[in-house]
Amino acid sequence: MNSNRLYFIDAVRAFAILMMLQGHFIDTLLEVSYRDQSYLAYRVWEYFRGITAPTFFTISGLIFSYLLIRAKERGSTKIRIKKGLSRGLMLIGIGYLLRAPILEWLFGHFNTYFMVVDVLQCIGLSLILVVGIYKLTFKNTLAFSITMLLIGLAIFITEPLYRTLELPNVPVFFSNYLSKANGSVFNMIPWFGYVALGAFISTLFYKYLERPKFKACIVSSFFVVGMLLILYSSQVFIAISDFFHISIFKAIASYNYLFIRFGNVLVIFSIFYLAETYIKRPLILRIGQKTLSIYVIHFIIIYGSFTGIGLHQLIGKSLNPYQAVLGALLFLSTVCFISFYYAKTNAFVYSNIQKLMQRIKK
């Protein structure tokens, strides 16, 4: 058994992808009248749904950067960089493909909506940027660590400046990565901030993992810092704004979802890492290792990729809470079953993409 293997990462990825699946299912199919903040169950569900994407982006930055840094020990940095670049391009390509209205195109109907940016494009470009930053810091772990921390904090702190950003004079394909004006679900800012902070965390694991008391220190640090961000970050920003008369900090405090959500992520990391021995189960780890195929399958079933016929079109927002919960459980089980037994592994897809790129080069 590899002592440097961080099993809790796969468990967190499994948690994030399952939360994403049930979140998309319920959000797409729950009847509108039940979306009421007066219902405790709905408030709890909505809160935990809000944690999903930050967790997914942060853990993606952590695992990719950790493997990238460790490759230096084995002398396989070039291979890891090439693999990261091809993986990033592949995710971007799949992201666009899932929204491509092929049937509409066949009947001559064209629009630019398929160019909206979603999770896969955002993560794919983030991986490419992480590789670029790693090379710009001359593959120096300390320089890379500090750079990623500063980038993550800068993206979060400047959020009020680009909160309503519109780029009417920029081609839609490019502006969708920075602006939600054309319907993009995720943008590089602020979501690359979570990837960058995940990359910073990876450097802590790389440098201190083998220290005797590292696990106790990092678990307690994650939990304490996470709770401080959740409970007190807004008050701190207001105090900074009042003391230094810098209005941007008050603007952050008025809509402080980035730092609070990152606090949630740290608390989740602390819980999963503390319980790593108990959650290191084959099923959980397998789900965490099949996130791409699970995501693709769920997207096709819910949103009707390629055909335009999915649960969204067939059922719509018509389920009551009991139907939605039971349906979500059935949906999760079905998607995981298809992914396990009928879909190729992520490694299979990546290896074939690399072979294709090599053939193109030749």
C-alpha cells in the first residue's frame, strides 16, 4: 500500500460528485411551489448544494497539483505536464460536446448557447493554467505554493469588481469564460480561485505529509480555519473596511459566499481526512475515481445531450419532495451502475486521447 496515497481525496470526490448528481436531479425536477425557504429541509438541501461546486473545484486543484509536484521526484514531470494538458483540453472538448444540439444542427437550427461554459470547461482550463503557472515558477514548490495562494486570495478579494462583468465587444466564445452575460454557468473567475487554493493545499501535503503529527495538525487547522471563515470572515472584512476605508472589503462582506464556502470546504476536508480509515472502502474510492464518466452519464440523462431529450424535457419541474428524494436515490444508483459496468475508465479515455494526439503529431 502506498503510504503517500491520499485516500480521503477520492472519498471527497465521491461525496462531491454524488452531491452534484442529486443536486442537479432535484433542482431540475422539483415542483416550483416546494422551493420555499420556510421549509427547513429545503434550506438544508440548498445550503449543502451550495457547497458542492467549491468542494469539487478545490479537490480538483489539490489532486492534480499534488500529482504534478510528486512527478518531480520520479523524473516524470514532462509526462505529467503533457498528461495534464491533454486532460485539460479533453475536458474542455467534452464540456462543449455535451451541450452540442446535434439534432437541431441537422435541421438547420443554429445558436450560440452551446458555447456557454460549464464545470468541465472551467476545470479543463484551470488544469492548463496550473501547468503554466508551475512552469513559470520554474517548478519550484515553494514559489508555486505562494503564487497559487496569492492568486486564490486575489480572485476572491476582487470578486465585487467582476461580479456583474459584461464583455459585449469580446467574442462570445471567449467572454463566456469570464462573464455570465450569455448564460455561462461557471466562469474562470471566481472558480479558478478554488482550484488555486486547492493547489496551495497540495503543497502542504507534499512537504509535510510524512511528518509524525502532520495529520493531527492539518485536520485541526482545516477545521479551525474553516469555522473562522464561516462564522467571522464577514465581520473581519467589515472591520478592515471601516479601519482602512477600503470599500471593496465591505462589498465582499455584503455577499461573502466565496470565503464562507471555502470555509465549508475546509471543514469537509477535515472530517473526511480524520475519518480516512473508515471511509477507505472500495465502493467509495471507485466512485471517486469515476467522476468524469459519472458526470457525463448524468448530464446526458438529465439534460438530453445530443438528442435534446432528457428528464428535463420529459418530466420538467413536476415532482413533489418525496418523489424527488426517491427519484434522486434511484438516479444516483443507476448512473453509478452504468459508469461501473458500461463505461470505460477515465484512464482508458485519457490514454486514447494521448495516442490520438501522438498520431496527429506524426
